[in-house]
Amino acid sequence: MYIKPVKVTRLKMTDIESDRISCFPDQLIDKILSYLPIKDAGRTSVLSRKWGKKWSIQPNLVFDKRSVSTLALEHLSIIRHKFLRMIDRVLLLHSGPINKFKLSNSGSNIMGVNSLADIRRWILHLTGSLCHLKLYYCCLKPPMTFEGFRNLRGLELEWINIHAPNLKIFHFFGNFEDISFENSSQLSNIMVILNIYVHSERNQRILHGCSNNLLKLFDHQPHIERLVIGDYFLKYLAAGVVPVKLPTPYMNLTYLGLLINFIDSKEISVVLCLLKSSPNIREFTIFAIEKQPGLLTPASYYFIKYLLLYSPVLENMIVKPTQNVKPELMTKLICFKRASSQAEVIYRGKDS
């Protein structure tokens, strides 16, 4: 029996049909790459010529535990070496501006204390175009030649240990869960505006052996001259057991500014602790948060009385309530006994 062979006709596909992935618009490719871990984004270079170097011009770089391939039996030191060298290679091959750089050691411990030199090198590399910097669970030790990020608009820190022996001024606006000033004993000017603080069991566990955040941060800062505590930072400092007085007094502190909630007794305790530990304060600015309108509620009234009684070098106290108070109340306030013979109480109505 004879079977006639069947002729197979091969369909010719156009270049467009055979390589549809190369026809993706640039915006779509960028969107796809933005959702991939950096190690997977780099692998897309084999898909087509158009995708070849797309990963190397991505403006947002995220390095975390998903960024490095690991084997179950690999030693932690090998994983750390892979992770650090991978970041070096990405930064070396990256050819476009870097707007966002996120480095996270959360939940992985892939960065040890020996990575300080690497972080310093990356920081210097990023000073030019970086707009957003996110550091999680890292130790930051800025290089001596570091002059700041000229274009930085956003900074996020979480569990950051700042190692800067010569740092004198630290101003922070934003959010963090925990912060430490270890090895930064030369600080003289500190301003922290904390946008939000969540009181939780986790916050209590990160006191690192200290009974209170106030002790953890400021017990070894003898050179502070100016301290500004804004928004929720006072609530952060009140976590734990607030001491009556700091072990080491702030002899150089002359200015203290803060935002306080007089309904919160823990916040009041922090302020009293700072005042008792700072005998040379000459200027003290308070912005009050209270459920009742006006500054001179009973809590704030007695607080002012206490300040006048225990501030031996106070020169001026300016009282500016959000609404005008009764004249007899102001008379009592002005007649309060004072520790400083030069202390003057200046009342400014809400319209002044």
C-alpha cells in the first residue's frame, strides 16, 4: 500500500508577529520592570534587543531580600557577599538618573556591620540626582566628604543607627519607627518633626535594653544646645518609663521648643524631665494641643506656674492663647512666684 507523503507548508511569520514583546511601548516595559525584583529585571535583557538595556535605566532601585538568589544550604556570609556585590554591579552598569534608592535589611539580616563601607560608597555615588532615599534596618555612617543630597525631596528611615562622630546638626521631618544617635556625641542642634507615631508592643520591644526612648536617645548627648521636638516626637520619647531626671544634665542646652498635648501625662513627664535636666535654658517655646480651646486650661495653667518657679535663668515667657482669657486669670499668671528675678511674662492676645 502506498501512502503519499503530506507536504508540510511552513508559515512564514513577519518580524512583528515573531517578536511581539519587542513591540511593547516603552511605558509598558518600564511599568513591567518596576514590579520586578532587580535580579529578575536584569534577566529580561535576553528577551530581545529592545529589552536589552532597559533595566539599566530604571530610575527606582529597590534592594531587599528578594534581590538576590539564594540556596537553602548557603551560608549567610555567602548570601551577604552576593547581595553587596550585586548592588555594586547594578550601580556600575546603571546608565540613567536614579530618583529613588531603597535599601532594606528587614526580615533577612543580609547586611552585617561590615557593610558600612559599602553603604558609604553607595551614598557618595548617589549624591547627584537622588530624589528619594529609603533605608530600613541599616547602620548609616556618612563619609567624611559627604555634603548631602542636593536634590533629595523624600527620606524614609526605619530602625536606623546613625554613626556620625562629627555630626553637629540633625534636622528631620517625616516618619520613622525607631532611631538611634549612637556614636554621634557631638550633636548640638537637633530638630525632629515626627508625622506619626503608633504606640504598640513592637515599639516597646525596640527600646534595646533602655527603660525609655528619652534615655536611649539623649542620655549621651552632652553638647546639645538647641532641641526642637515637633508633632509626635514627644509621644515617641514618652514610650517606656519616663525618668524624673536624666543621669547626665544638659548644661549647654539654652533653647527648647516643643509641641505638647497637655492631656497626655506622659508627655508632660518628658518635658518636666528635660527641664529638670537643663538648668541653663534661656528660651522655651511651647505649642499646645488640647481638646479645650485656648492655652490656659488647668493643666497648662499649672505648667506655666511650675516653669516660672523652677527656671532660675528664664528671661522672657510669652503666653499667646488661641482665644482670649479672662483678665483675672492673666492677673494670677503675672503674679506667679518666679525663680528668676529677670523673668518677664508677656501676654499676647489671639489677635496680637
